[in-house]
Amino acid sequence: MSKIDKKKLPSRHTSLGPDRAPHRSFYYAMGETEQDVAKPFVGVVSTWNEAAPCNTALMRQAQSVKKGVKQSGGTPREFCTITVTDGIAMGHEGMKSSLISREVIADSAELTVRGHCYDALVGIAGCDKSLPGLMMSMLRLNVPSVFIYGGSILPGKFKGKDVTVVDVFEAVGKHSTGKMSTEELRELELVACPSAGACGGQFTANTMACVSEAIGLALPYSAGTPAPYEERDKYAFESGRAVMNLLEKKIKPREIVTKKSLENAATIVAATGGSTNAALHLPALANEIGVKFDLMDVAKIFKKTPYLADLKPGGKYVAKDMWEAGGVPMLLKTLFDGGFIHGDCLTVTGKTMRENLTNIQFNKDQKVLREYNNPLSPDGGVVGLKGNLAPEGAIVKIAGLKKLQFTGKARCFDNEEDAMKAVQTKKYNDGDVIIIRYEGPKGGPGMREMLSTTGAIYGQGKGEKVALITDGRFSGATRGFCVGHVGPEAALGGPIALLKNGDTIDIDAKKGTINVRLTKAQLSSRRKKWKAKKSSFGSGTLWKYAQTVGPAYLGAPTHPGKKKEVKEYSKI
């Protein structure tokens, strides 16, 4: 590749001219040569840590990225940022930290790049919030960037069947009803997660991994290979090379991520029956580029997209199976052939989506993915809802559901712990609509996932006999009639805060409606009597987050985004 002139890049502020001699001394202290310092600086950020298996394979992949950067004429600068791993944070107060970690990840990557004036960025992420967090930082900084997923975990084997961590969550429910012995539960937990990598079904991590390719920020096929496979190193190496190509061609993330590519991303979420969390993360990405793409915009795409991937939790297969079947490119190709994908969107290959898909053939000798004209169902696996209970919208995952309507009586809880206690002691009835409120972005704070509760309900065999509604959110692993992201949230006096035990609630995922059988006058009367619930946090990061976070339907952003941007980092 041609030599890149550093005089026009951010790193000139830390490496060029006599007055930057002290700065260069620091680089020499780390073993860099004068030739290295004269090259563009490329940040290589990973969310490596030992919090969970999602992240333990990332440092290895970062080394391969660095080799790709070096071979292509750049100087890589590796750093790490935090993650909060949902599987371990689930079911207790630790989950309040999960969504907040997305902002910390984005902010910390931004600050590291800004503080050291890096010219480009490669991000490697393994767990749910780390994927959108790093992609948000790329869009915010707008320096040439490539995202790469760390890869999924291999499936476990239990009694001859593939299992994931979700089976363990649901087994807790079975155990509570005597359907599984303590020894069987122990046997399952020992084998459910056999390797490094993110949870294996089409949960949030794998959903957002698919998004990374569909949105154009990741190389084709890079999302599919399981974490333990050394083949991942090849994609990491090529990601390092790709970012240097983008730097040379001056292609920035905001040229890649547009309204059209966001629509492509929403399409692949729907086609895979992906996580409802995507409806939180895509609006957050849109905020970074100053584009309107809220929850209901995402839902519109979901509604018209065929459901094509038979993946857990609603289906049969895991991420490894999808990769072996043909991966994200094959799914994108059939969606493109059906007119569901914009082919003119630019990608990190330097080519358009159409060009990337030119030679892709659909593999008919597999059972994981369907062609666009032979769907599992004509509607996407995730549906947006609106009504007097959710004026700003809500979302439900319908992949795998047998019925799409539910009417029942409200059973109200003001936090997840109380709801979980009622589930564990079976103090609920068939036909109940379990309400978990004051768990929204501001009220939680942090908008907790409810997998422990929903998993226990499903394990008790009640997955489609009750419904659950929350202003919090759900794991991508959640299944059953579960409605999340209800807005306005309870902490802001939304209608969900005004519900009482026994109120009749109607949910229709076919029509996209969610209503409580109360008149405007009745709701107004209750609102006058409503008093805001005092937060449990008066200081610290969770308090700080509650002061700045926006509504769930806009992605729970904590800053105004590009709309209020005055000076773009890449132009400093």
C-alpha cells in the first residue's frame, strides 16, 4: 500500500515535530522504533477479561489483528476495556450494571483514542453490551474502523442433545417444581459451557455479531467462526489489514453506517429471530450518526421481514450450526435476492454489500437457514407493540411462540426480586400477566434483563400460560410471551406505573398492540395519585447514569449524539 501522510492524521499531535520529542520517548520506551512512530497509529481494543468465557479468547485474536496492521504499514496500539457479562450478572442487582457497561465501553474506547490521538480503530468484542459499545465508539470517533466478533461458544452435550446456558437457567425452574433432581442439575451445569466464547444461541451477542456484518462494520464471515477455532485468527489478521486499507482510502464509519445499513441490520435481526436487545442497540447506533431510527422504526423492518433461521431459543440450532450452514453472508444473499437488503451500502471491504454477495450460493443441503421464499414464518421473529400501556412502544420476541395473542389479569411487582420470589414459590396462576416495573433505564437504573425469571417460568412449564411485561428488558435467550422496553417507564410515571393487580391486559403480537382495559379518565385519575418511587442509588455510577439516560425507544442514549456534535474527532 502507499505511504500514508501523518501530517493530516490525529497522531500528528503526539508524534511529529521537535516539540513532541517527549511523547516519542514514551513510544521508544515500549520498544517502538523511529520508523514505527512515523507510521499511523491504530488502536486495537478488546474486551478481554476473565469475567466469563465470552471474553477469554480475545487477547489471542488481538495479537493477530496487530500482525495484520503491522504488515500493512501501521503501528498497532493495544488496549482493553471493561465488560459486564450478563450470564453472571443475571438475576441479582449486578444486572443493573449491564446496560450501563455499554456506555462505559463506548466512552472508554472514545477517551483512549482521543487521549492518545489514534488514527484508526479495530474493536474485538465477545459479550452482549461490548459489541454495540465498541461499534458506538467507532461511529462517535469516525476514524477508519473495523469490528470483529470474538466468536461463539461451542454447544454443550447433555443426554445426547446440544445445550446452552439457557438450558441451565430453565433447569432451575424445572428443579423448583421437582421435574429435575439436584444431581441432574449439577450434571447439566458442568457440561453446558464447554469452551471460550459467547452464549451459543441467537441471543444478544450472536444477534449483534450478525448485525456487525449486516451493517457493514465487519468482514464477511467474521461473525460465524466459534471462539476456540484458530480460524478466527485469520479473520482477525485480515481485519488489521482491512483497517489500513480504509485509512488509505479515507473511508470512515459514518460513510458505512447509514439509515439504509441500519435497516439491513434490523432485517437480519428479524430474519434470525434475534434478541430484542437489538431494538435498544440499533437506535443507540443511530444516535451516534444523527439519524432517526427508533424502536418503532426497527419494528417496521421486523414486521415485513421473513423469519429464516431456525436458531435457539425459539428454534433448534446454535451459532456454530449457522456458521457451518453458510454463515451470515448466505443469509444476507437470500435476503438480498428477495429484495429485503439494500445492496448499495458500503462495507469495510471497501466494496458494497451487493459486491460482497456476488459469488455467494445458497446451500440447500442444510436445515438451519431457509431461503427468502420458504420462510419459517412470513413475519420477523421480533414484533413492536404500541397502545395505551406503551405509548412510546414495546417489543416482544415471537420466534417459536404458538399463539400471538394473550389476555390476562395483571400481577404487579415493583422489582425483579419480588417477581422471582413469587415464581420460585409458584405464587402465580395460569393466565396472569406478570408486571415487573421500575426496572427501566432511569428507574432501575440500568434496565435489567429478566432471564432468571423468564427461564424459571419456562422451566416450570408455564412459558406460554402466562405473559410478562416490563419496562426493563430481556436476554436474547428469553422465550415465552415476554414484552419488554415498555415506555414511558414507570419511573417517569408511564402507564405501567399506574397498573393495579387484577387490571385486564390485552396483548396482540399479530396486530402489534398492547392495552390495559382502562379509560383515559381512569388512567388520568390514577396518575394524579401516583407518587414517584425513590431510587435506591444516590451516588456512584448507577446514580450518574440515571441523571443522563434517555428513553428506551431511542436506545437509552446518554448523550445527544451527532446532532449536537460541534467538532468531529477525526478532523482534529
